[in-house]
Amino acid sequence: MKITAIEVTRISIPFDAHRPQPDEQETTYNAASPSLKRMETLLVKVITEDGLEGWGEAFGHLSNAVTEQALVSLVAPFFLQRPVPSTQQEIAEVMQSAEQALHAFGRSGPVRYALSALDIALWDLLGKLQQKPLWQLLGATRHQIERYASLVSYGNDSNEVAQQVRRAHAEGFRTLKLHETHPAAIAAARQALPPDADLMVDVNCPWSREQAQAVASELRPLQLGWLEEPVWPPDDFLGLSLLRKAGVPLAAGENVDGDMGFVNLFESGAVDVAQPSVSKVGGITSALRVFELARQYRVKVVPHCFYYGAGMLATAHLVAALPTDIKMEIPWVTFEAHLYPTLPQSVSFSLSDAPGLGYEPDPAVLNDYRLSLTRVNQQGVSRHV
């Protein structure tokens, strides 16, 4: 059985973050930005000659057009007419072949994101071929997982931050993550929550080593679960390792150079928590390599996940394969429509027993919120808006 077509769909769904809405959406590439009122994603469907379909998701948000081009021009043609892998080892082998063939175009960035989507789709197909849910294929002994709330930014408004974390906690979330950068706003969140609530902060690589040291010293009394990506550039592993001495646990990994980038991260002693992002790192295959590396270096893994498509579903199955205290990150916003209407929305939920990822995207949502649809097959490329 061969791969006969690959479809690339970009969608954009409005969301409500329960904050003042901007008059216009700015061109920002951070999905947690206060200026955003829609969240875009890029979905990939791999179609076989027998009509079987597997779904993946690539990173990109507002730069998805670049990832889309990498898929259409480079990645999809590589996989067309290849046999559908029937084992995990065969997926690993074809993905390694693709990475080697395309490495000159970047071992991270849009090409890697595109490969991530293909890998996820191949795992979805594998589950459907074997009639097993992904969590079983991954050897998970549980299928009940808990979400944690990843809040958007509220512009470092202390009062607004305090109000929002109280609202999230009232919804049942016991673990929350901020996207604020001012110590006062972070302190306001900590004060608004009960002592047993876990609080983390993702600051998205804003500071020099010296600036990060100063802020970390201010944050130390807040007993954060972690401080995420505090240093620019994100691959300043020595800077991160020095910052760990400030006494605040550090998390990173979303922006490293594929799964091999974690080797340098771990060997530098740079983090307390590793954060592979399945739609960026190279898919499920690469995420599993990171899991094994983390076990060797005795580093905790908590996957990054600011997605709502197949990458989000893949993350849920990966979390099920990790220790029971690991929770799944979700964007804490209210979407206008749900891509997976049957997926439970509760803080804790059970993964489906259905094969593969367990859920199929709603065709109506794909159609109503579509920005573009591109189909690649042996006849060429056909585009629809």
C-alpha cells in the first residue's frame, strides 16, 4: 500500500481569551500575544491508495504559509508513492531518510515542522492499520491524563493576570502557566492562587544572561514550577546552565535544533525540564528519542503543546506514555468552534480507544475556517482557497 496524495490545509479559528479585544489583529508570530484574536494551524492529511487517511499538524501559527510551502515543494513530494510504514521501525527509517535527503534546507524551522506533521500522520496511519490507539502503540499503561492551563499574555497587567488565574483555577485547573515577563505581574498571579496550585512562567527568550539573572533573583521567592526559555538566544546553553544556579527551575527545548539539539541541552546541564514540541521537533518519532535521552540524563520531560490539531492529540498520547504526574499543556482560550467536537474538554479526561490519534477533524470546521487547501499527488499540485 502506497501514499498517493498529501493534502495541506490551513485553518484559522477565532477565540475568546476573556480580555479586551484588539481593534485589529497585528502581525505577530507568538500565539500567546495580547494582539491575537484568531489562532491559525496547519493540518496535513496523508492518503493511501486504499483510501486510508492519517492526520498530522505542523508548527507555524501566522508563519504557516512558510511551512506550507516547505510541505508542498519539498516534503510532500519526497513521501509520494512510498510504501506506508507498517511498523514503528519503518516509520523511523523513512523519517531518517527524509531528514538526510532534506537536511541542506534546514535541520530545524519550516522543513523540520513539515516533517513533524508527516511523522504524526504516519503514526496515525500505523494505529489505524494495527487497529490500536496511539497510546497503546507507545506502550502507555494509562489513558487518563490531566491538562494544565497555558494562559495567553495579558500585557503584564497585574490585576488582569490575577483575575484570569483565579478564573482558571475555578474551572478546575491546578497547574497553570503564564506568558508574562514582569515580576510584579507574576507575583500577582502567585498571590491570587492557593499555595497548592502550581505556577510556571514562559517568557519566550527575552533576556540577556545578566537580565535573566536579575529577574530570576526576584522570582525565586515565588516558588515557580519552572521559568521557561528566559535567555536569548534560546541555544545559549551555557547561559542557561549558569542561570540554574539562581535557584529557579528552568525549562526549555521547544526551540532546539530537532531531537539532536537536546543532546547539547542535556550535556550542558541547562534545564530541569525538557520540552519537546511534537509539531516542531520532528514528530512522535523524534519526541520518543528525546524521552529516551531525558531518561539517560535524568531530566524531567513535559512536552510543549500550544496547538489544537493533530499535534495536540499526539501530545496527549505522548503524555500518557510519561510518568503519571506529567500533565498536558493546552492553550487556555475559548475557541469559536472545536476541531474535534467529541474530544472531552474537562481538565482530566480519558483518551479514546479508537485507532490512531482517536479523533477525526470535523469536516464542517475544516471547511468553514479554511484559509487554503493544497493537494499534492502524482498529477501535480492543486490549490484551493
